[in-house]
Amino acid sequence: MDGVAPAHSVTGGTALSVITIAGVLSAIVFGISAAAFLRRRSAAYLLLTIAFGLLFARSAVGFASLTGMILDGTHHLLEHAIDALVAVVVIAAVYYARQAERRASRSPESNGYSDGPRKP
């Protein structure tokens, strides 16, 4: 296909900057979600923490590919696998939250929280 650039044709400083910023920001969000999980200790928070950790891993894969640590084919396989895992984990988190909501609404001692008692 003449004249068509590959999907990841941006290389060098710009791509490295974007991946670095994405990595730093996703690491921050992952850290915040891990702290929230440690505070709340619920399955919903665990699943979201895993999803944010996978987003950080996706940035790490991009960085490793850009710096030549992994091959392009491996990079694409890993990114698509991570995308699929993120989708599965987010769907599981939503399903869990909905189930917890239903259980809480049927429970006579419901405290109004869908994923367990709130810790101070």
C-alpha cells in the first residue's frame, strides 16, 4: 500500500514524550486507586485498581517498544491483550457493583452502600 503510513508511524521525541506523560499519569492514577482499595478493601475497588494497573502496563509496553526493548509484533500482541483484559475487568467491576447494589437493596440492614460498610 503505497503512500499509507503505518498506524504507529510517529517515532522519536514526540512519541517518547507522549508515552512518558501517559505513563506518569497512569502511574499516578494507579497509585491513587491502590490507596483507595487499601482503604475500602472491596472487590469493586480491587477490580478498578487492576484495570488502572493494566493501563499503566500498556504505557510500559509502548515505552518498551519505542526504545527497542520489544519487537513491534510483540508490542501489538501485548497491547491488544491488555486492551481485552481491561475490558473484561471493567465489565466484571460493573457486574459486581450491580450485584452488590441488588443485594444491598434486598437486605433489611442495608446501610446505603453497595459494596460494604464505609470505613472512616
